[in-house]
Amino acid sequence: MTILAAGDHFVRTDLLTGALRAELGGGPDGGPAIRELTLPWPVEPFGRVAEVDEASGTEDLMIEAVGGIEVAVTQMAPFTRKVLENAPGLRLVVVSRGGPVNVNVEAATERGIRVCYAPGRNATATAEFTVGMLLATLRRIPETHAALALRGEWASDYYTYEKCGLEIEGTTVGLVGCGAIGGRVARILAAFGAEVLIFDPYAPADVPGERVGSLDELMSRARIVSLHARVTPETRGLIGAREIGLMPRGSVLVNVARGPLLDYDALCDALESGQLMGAGLDTFAVEPPPPGARIFDVPNLVMTPHLGGASRAVAEKAARIVAAEVGRYRRGEPLAHCLNP
């Protein structure tokens, strides 16, 4: 069996290769042959490649790399129809992320290629980042840091009642979606003493918080709202001007999930009008946002460049998850996270 380990500068190639060696055994003189490739993400932004999303590298690069390969493990490599058609020996693609958006699953299925992924790899990292974003937004940490560190200003006016932020303890926090990430956020916030509301009919029973029957009820009751839903045709544009208008004036909205969940013009309007006292964004409608985008000019907005899932533990865990899947494949066992079994 020959394996392609197509890493990048986050889930590094050496992490993938090391995890595969640990799972499958062998080394330079034994075990399966591993061909290595390093893709440019995140040094270069990912993008759409042919018909697949959020990919790094080119079709030509991948066509050259997949010759004679039976198994491929990657995070960002584009497995388009064209690439798959040029990989006659390929039987398994394992993507080290929560969803294989960089793989044409339909084309893979037509060719008898199984496609696996790594659910939950970044749930803890993203949940911790979400709470950090909440705290930074609520307590004005980035803007007061900038005032002091960059401009030498002792911004004592942020101690005035009008500019003071909110506490999490005793505040109603609404979670839109409560999967692996949202559930962890709920537990952390409950430990802070928040009153947690959850809008998700599939929320596990052991997650703390009050279940509400509608998005409107959550938006009208919560002083802080954090988004954790997946992007589907039903959730695209889920939070717009009407929903933000239901929140108590001076509320806070955080999106560390996916950009398409939120109407960013409506968010900017709410920040400019004071309907929202602050917002925290780690994901955007277009990534990276283009120069001159409106979000760069609105007040009280904390922004980070899609870093919610960025931790060393995530990269290491992702490599172990995909290696374990390759191990199951090699032993003829059922695959744990296969989209097209």
C-alpha cells in the first residue's frame, strides 16, 4: 500500500507521517510507503479549486502526486473530479477536518473511492476560543490594549458606566446550535454562572441550559448570542436585521462558526446604531474580507482571521484521527467516519 500524506503548515506533513507510522508500523525500511507533499495553506489562503471549496494547491500538482497512490490523507488538498479521474489506484481519501469540502464526494463514490473525515477534531479549541472572544468583546480588551500599547493612552474613560462591559455571570447567553462545539461552550458558560439558553432540537440531554422552542424567543431573551449552527440552505442568512432587532438594546453577538450564518450589513447597522454594544467575529462572508469592507470601519467590533480551530492539539489530534482510519482500512475493519460507505 502506498499512501500520500499531503500536509500543510498547520496539519503538518511530518505530523501525518508520524501518526501513520505509529498506527501502521514500519519505517524507512519497512511498512507502507508514504509519499509526502506539503501544501501552502495557511501561508497562502485557501480557496475554491474547480468544483471544490476551501482547498490549497492545484489540480496539476495533485494529479502528479496521486499516481500509484492507494490511500491519501490530507487537510486541504483538492480532490476534484479531474484529480480523481487521474488516480486509478486510489481507494480511500481521509480528510483531517470536520467536513471534506475539498473532495468531490459524488465523483469519488462513482469511482469506488471511500471518503472519510475527522469530526470533533477542533471542538475543544473552538469552544475555548469562543469564550475568549466573548470575554474580549464584553470587556473591551482589544481596544483598550491598542489604546495603551500602540498609542500610549491610559483609557480610563472605559471605567465609566456607559463604556463598561457586561459580565458573563448572571447574564442570559443564547446558543444558536448545540453540537460538539456548542455543547462545550454551554458547559463553560454554565460554570461561569451564565443563564444559558439553547435553540437546537437535537441538543444532547446532558448539556446544561434551558431549551427554547424558537429562534425568536432566544434572540429576544438573550443579552449575548453565540452562533454554533452548521451552514445549510435553511441556516444560510439565519441571523439578519430582524433577528438582531429582537435582542435587548446594547447586546453582544459572536460568530466563531461560519460566515454565511450572519448578515454582515445588518450587523454593521446594529453596531453603528448601538443596538449591539459589541460583536466578535472569527468568520466572514468572504475570507479574507476585501480591502475597504464595511466591517473595518464600524465601532466595537473584535475580529480575528478564522483562528477558532487553530491549536497545536487540534493538528496533532487530526493526524491521529486520520491515521486510525487508515489503520482500519488496512485491517479490513469498518471505517468510523466514512461519508460514502
